[in-house]
Amino acid sequence: MNEWTEDEADVAAPKEISFREAFWFWLKLGFISFGGPAGQISIMHQELVERRHWISERRFLHALNYCMLLPGPEAQQLATYIGWLMHRTRGGVIAGALFVLPSLFVLIALSWMYIAFGEVPWVAGILYGIKPAVTAIVVQAAHRIGSRTLKNTGLWGIAAASFVAIFAFNVPFPLIVLGAAVIGYLGGRFAPGTFDNASHHAVKKSHGPALIDDDTPSPEHARFSWSKLAVIAAVGMTLWLLPMGLLTLLLGWDATLTQMGWFFTKAALLTFGGAYAVLPYVYQGAVSHYGWLTPTQMIDGLALGESTPGPLIMVVAFVGFIGAYVLQVFGPNDAFLAGAVAASLVTWFTFLPSFLFILAGGPLVESTQNAVRFTAPLTGITAAVVGVILNLALFFAYHVFWPAGMAGSADWACVIIALAAAIALFKYKRGVMTVLMGSGMAGMVVFLKVRGF
């Protein structure tokens, strides 16, 4: 039974939310969704639960729990889930797409500015300060996910093993994910207490009656059926095969755009734990294997991704833009067009699985009711992700603090900016945008002073 305060009990639940009204809300959300997944989920909670009463807190958190177990950006999937629950498939598609599209257009513009003006002293100075801050932000991400996941020695062991595997032996990220899933599956059968680690949230208070309330039955379209699953899976496969088939037919399998589509399809299926988890895989492929961009450009791209609205995984748009622009896949006269097309393509292939996980798997996942046999492999994967993210932090620290390699001297200004950013994040709980802005200004001052501008 809901326990409302006297004031909350007087607030009537909205009778009906039109698709038009929902459309404008999701569009607004796409432009204000700063702060990473925590900030984005907080914004949705304030707007949808507390202010608009579109969904109850218990139903909101129930959806969030499952989105956190799926690969892909949980905030974007949560928006897709709620939009789907309210207005069927078209509602989910619109909610999820509008969460992504503003950041795509912003990143295309920023990527071009980065290529065109990245050597301008004040721009280079801002990036100089942001990069050490990004190192601190990645460390915070490892701490945040670890504190939520590593509840016992078994999970700590998986995290440590994944770190050693990728740091010392350069084991490919997909193999680490597969190994963690197998360990989690076996652990769920033989040591369920160790892996019963699904993310549960206590509902401390209600915010009055909601359109989708605690006792509101699931609509017909949200109930699982094999026929609906088959239809959505077939449509999703078609939406993947058509562009991939056209790219292969027109350009060839080994062409840059075709390989980007294939690579980011695989990346989309490995994003357990959020964008920070898949960044090592993106680095291994985009930097080490394909050579689409340099390590420095990868760090700069993450800095730009942190400073724009939308999911952090949108950094893939930067990777696609830079790779196609620099390689001039459409020729020297159409470098911007090549970059924009590549950014759009990799966004399509990265986010298509996220929509399918909700539209096709949402009813199925919800019907599991937190069964350990389902959640244990995902818990194992999330634990492994902590070790992988820690390796990513060390990778960034190496390239930022020792830009000339270990044979050169350390850049102590970057070390100090990174320490200041870490203190701001961990001790004073400052937001990511505040830390990035402060670090960027500090970096610009140091950069311009050192170079005598």
C-alpha cells in the first residue's frame, strides 16, 4: 500500500499523457541530459516520478534495476522502457532516439571543430586540462561500479583476475566477458549467495498517485509472448542486415565504414556496466587494430563525450567521425561528409541492440523476477568490468602523465590537475561538468603560460 503524505495524497494522477506531450518531454530530455548516467537517471526521476507523476517510484526503480543488468547505456534504455510502457513501440523508439540524437549532432560539430581548430592555443589548452580530469573521472567510475557490485571476496577475485588478464596478458575484452559470464553461471548454480547481487533499491517514500502506479497492471503490449518476440527480433535483424548488406555490397567487407559497422555492433553487445566498460574494447579495436585514431585522440574524444548531453557511449560518434575524416573515405573534398556519415552509422549500429533489448526482451526480463539463474552471469560480468575500467584508468594516466613515454619526464601540471579533480569528485562530490570546466580553465592557464602566449 502506498504511504503518501497529506499534501501528496491531494495530488491527482494524470489521466492520460498524449503522445505529443511525451514527444516534447523526451526531446527536452535529450538536450538537458548532462552528468552521465547518474545525472540522467536523477533528471528522469525528478521529472517523471516527483513532478509529472507519470510513473510511480517503485515501477521506475523496478525498470531501472533491469536496465542496469542489460548491456548498453542504462539511462537511455530506461527512457526507452518508460516510453514503450506508455505508448507502445513507437513511444519507446521516440524516447530512446531523442535521448541520443541531440548528442549525435553536437558531437559531429565538436568533432569537426576538434579537427579544424584543435591546434589553436586556447583550444589545445582546454583539452590539456580536461584530459587529466578524465583520468580521475574514470577512476571514480571504477569506484562507483565496484562499490555497488563487489560485495564479497568471490566478486573481488573476478575483478582482480579481469584486471590481470587485460593489463598483463592483453586478453581481448570479449573473452574476459565470456569467462566472467561462465563463472557467474556456474556460481549461480553452485554458490548462489555469492552472485545474488542484483541492484535493489529501497523505496523510501511515494510521491503520490501516478499514471503508471504500483498496482497498475502491465498493458497488453508489455506482456510476454513468443509471437511478439519473434516479430521484433525479425524486424531488428532486418534493420541491421539492410545497412550492413548495403555497405558490404557497395564498398566491400574490408572497407572502413563496413568494418566500423561490424566492430560497433560487437561493441554494443559488450557494454555491461556502461560506457566505461566498453571503452577498453573500443581502444583495442579503433586504436590498436584498425588505427582509426591515436591514443591521444581517444582521450580527447572521451573528454568531449563527457561534456555533451546524452550517453557517454556516444564517444563512438567521435571515433567514427575522426576515423573516416582522417582516412578520407569519400576523398579529400568530402572529408566532413565522410565523418558525419561514419558518426551516424556507428551510432545506428551501437544503439540498435539497446532498443531491441527493451522492445523484445523487456517483458521476458521482467518475468524473471530477479531469478538468480538469470542475474548471476550478469553479476559476474559487472564484477569483471571493474577490473577492466581500472586498467583503462591506468592507460589514460600513462598517456597523460608521461606524454613522451616512461623514458621522458612526468608532466607534473597534469598530475596536479588530476589530483585536484579526484579530490573534487570523491571528497566534495562535485559534478562531472563542474570538474571538467574547472580543469579545462586550469589547463588553459598552464598551457598558455608555459608556451609564452
